[in-house]
Amino acid sequence: MKHKTKNNCNSSVRKGQILLKESPFVYGLKSSLRYERCDFCFSSTQVLKCTACKYVSYCNRVCQTNGWEVHRDECQNLKKISPRVVPDAARILARLVFKLKRGGGTQRGFYTKTNFRVFKDLMSHYSDIKEDKKRMEHFTSLYNVLVDFIGEDNVPNSAELLGIYGRLVVNGFNILDPEMMTIGTGIYLGVSIIDHSCDPTAVAVFSGTTILVRSLVDMPELDWSKVFISYIELLNSPEERQQELLATYYFLCQCARCLDVEEVKLNNSMVCPNSSCGSSVPVPSKKSEDEEISSFGCSKCKENVKPELYRRFLEVSEFVGLQLENMKTFSYLDVAKTCLEKQGEMFHPLNLQRVKVLDAAFESSISVNQWSDAREFGKLLLPGYRRYYGELHPLTGILQLKLGKICVFLNHCDEARQFLRAAESVLSVTHGREHSLYTEHLLPLLMQSQ
């Protein structure tokens, strides 16, 4: 877990208030977006390539001039290795190396008026990474790339570089666009004070490359030991979340949600076979093929689940699990529909697998312009988002914003207004009324829906 110093402020905190606003210490745009977005401000607009390296692009001369302090260290090196693409992690690691050579180690990131952090205050998890085979393989490959990219004379010794690498991978933030899609990576010194919880009290959103940490709850005072954001994807089971936290950050979460037995039961639940009941029935996992399938039932109406239904549930669950794994990078509408058809009325609406399939079906419907399908899938998905992300989460607000936009397009104006007003109540807290998502996306749609 990241090292945290407790610091209190006597002033009370209101829900939606900005707790911290910070520019990055070092940051980098995803290489796949380098001809679509400005390398300095990350704006998605008409961009022009750097005339020297032709690797990065800028939206105008102002951004090119402002970005030169960082880009000048890499410009000729990028030109030297052209047309090869530098791995994103290697490029930002090189930027860290050059920043520290320029004296960046003394730069302060304030999280109160008087309390701050410098780069060396960030935990490197040096010993954990040394024991982590996968991370060490990644580090070794990056070391070789750096030698080729910026020259051996510029690369620190392996021990020093491993410390820099550790601080990057453990403390780095994914920089997100207004719709919460990753567009780059950044190190934020002050914000690194905030710990993780799967039941967060704050959220981090971005305006360009600037990070904004906004409170999701009212607090009698600002106490950093009670401010938590989520480091990971929340649409996962407690077991999956713990595995990701341990593999990436080297700690396990002990929040109330991770210890909630009821959430574990709901993750893998079916609908009670008694059609007049409709309750969720937790499904026990089958340990082995030889294990005899024993009966279990609904705690509410006492209806038993027959072995044949249990066996079918396990078969469908296995099939859907494989399809979800295959759709991690790209979702296919026909595959998602097949999964939903197989799940049928057997899977509970809040079963985690079913929610994930609905998520894939919703996004793939949008990608192929199947707006009526997207509307139906989105409406079915919304309870799952509320359950796993929470009512006040950017993704819950964005889902309602997308549903409102779809309903405007389909001329379901009354329904559109309901979704957009619900989105407004979320996004005004998570993003604020000055954010581009609110002013440029939500407000025009609210006007249209009138």
C-alpha cells in the first residue's frame, strides 16, 4: 500500500467538492493515439506531427512550445529509432529519467497548503518487485529498450532504475478521457497520498492531463486517512479484485465490501426456480468433475434446485466465462447475444457474469449502431452498474448519459429526460458542473430532450 501520512484540515467537506487538483509530475500519451491527440494537452483534434521526429503530434504551436521542455530530451532519440514504436512504459520511464536528471527530484506535489511529497516519497516496492518474476521480466525488457532508445550513458544503474520503475508501476495513474477511457499514464505526487478502497469515498477524474479528486461523501473535516479512491476495476468479484491488487500493488483490501459475504453470494447466483419467488439463490462452486452434485435451495421459499438445473448452470457459466475472456479487448454483439440467450431466465439479473455480458452487449450494440438493442441492453445493465460501481460513480453517470443520448436519437424524449436528469445528479458530483462532460455533452442533450 502507498505510504500515507495522516493530515487533518478543520474545514468540512461537501459531496462533490474538489479535494485535490494537480498537474502531472511526468506523463505520456498512449502511442496508439499519437496521431489523434496532442502530445502536450491530450486534446482530440486536428493535430500536426513534430517536424523533427514525426513521432508525436500537437494541436498548435502553443502546445508544441509548452511541450518542448519534455520532448527535447526524446525528440532526436525517437527520430533515431524510427520507424519503431517505443513501448508506452519505456517512453514514460525515459521521461522520468530525464526529469530527475534535470533536478525534478526536488519538485513538490502539495496535498495541503503545507504538506507535500517529492518523487522519492513514493513507495517503490523494491523488494516485492525483485521477487516478482513477471515484473522483473518486464523491467529487463524495458532496460534493454531504454539502452537502445536513449543510449546507455543516459540510463541509470539497474538498482536506481528499478527504484524509478517501481515508483512508476505502483503509483502511476491511467489518464482518462471524459468517458473514462484510458488515453495515457501519469505520475501525480500529491494524489499518491490517497489509499485504495473497493468502497471509495472519493473519485479521480481528469480534465486533460490535470487530475481532480472529488469527494463522494460529506465529511465533517478533511482527513486524508479517510479519503479512498479505487485503484482497480470494480466490476469484478472480491477474489478477482484481491488478485489484481496483490499482483499490481502488493497488498490486499480489507474494506467492508471485500469482507461482505452477501456480495460473494450474489456474484454467482441464479434465480429461484420457483417462478412466483424470484429471489437470488447462491450457487455453490463444483470442486471437481467427480464431486457429486448435491441439492441446494432458496432460503426464502425453500424451493430446491434440482441437480439437472445446477449442472446446466455450471455448463453455461463455463461457456460464458470463456467468451468473456475472449471479449476482453473487443466485444462481438452476436457472441454477447448468444451468452445472454444461454443464461436466459436462469441467471439472476445481478449475477456478475450476466452484468458483464450485458456490458459487452451494450457497448458492441453502440459500435455497430444498433441503437434499439443498445437501449434495451443499457436499461438491463443499469441495476448492475448501480450494484457494483455504486450510485455515485462516473461510469454509472456515463451509462445514464449514453442511454439518454440513445433515447434522444430514437425520439423517446420522456425516457431520455429521466436518464439525463439521473446522469446530471451523478456527474455534477463526480465531474462537477464546469467539466467538459457536463457542459459539452450533458447540457446540450438535456436541451434537445426538451
